[in-house]
Amino acid sequence: MTAQAGDVPPLLSLYDGKPCPYCADPMDPAKGRKPTRDHIKPKSRGGSLADGNRAIVCERCNGDKKNKHIEGFLLKLLRKGDARAPHVAAFIINNREAVYE
Ligand SMILES: [Zn+2]
């Protein structure tokens, strides 16, 4: 799911330069990696709108994850041998309560 213009709060810019939790690269608008809000468990799959279900991730990862649950995203990365897989696996482990709410 890509963030729509208009629903990105200005505060997201505070995350510029911080590492994306899904790929570990710095979130950098100049490189197509602007910070965006992801719903860990997608709204379309019953995920809540609560803060606990949100992660700030780069637009590349958000676009690749789309409306998948984060576990489905991890499986996709593992199948492709994508270098982001270990970061996403660590994110799931460190955010168990949000992932399995
Ligand atoms: Zn990322």
C-alpha cells in the first residue's frame, strides 16, 4: 500500500534519514525512500488503525508489501532471496504483539 498524498502527516518527515525497519536503509525522499506509514496487519485484512499496528517504513518497502500481512511479505522476500528478509523477520520478532494482535 502506497501512502496517498494528503494522508501523510507532516510528522513523517521527522523520520527522514532514519533506517527503514524493513530494509535498514535510510529513509530518504531524494532517493525514492520517503518515510510512509504502513499498517503491519493491513486494514483490508482486519488490521486496526491503532498506533500499535503502524510502522514507519520507506515507500519502496511499503509499495512492495502492498496489502500483504507482514508474514506474507516476509515469505515473498524469502522466496526471492531478498536481502530485506532478515530485517523483516527481526521486525516480526520484535513486534510480536502488534503482528499477532
Ligand atoms: Zn525500506
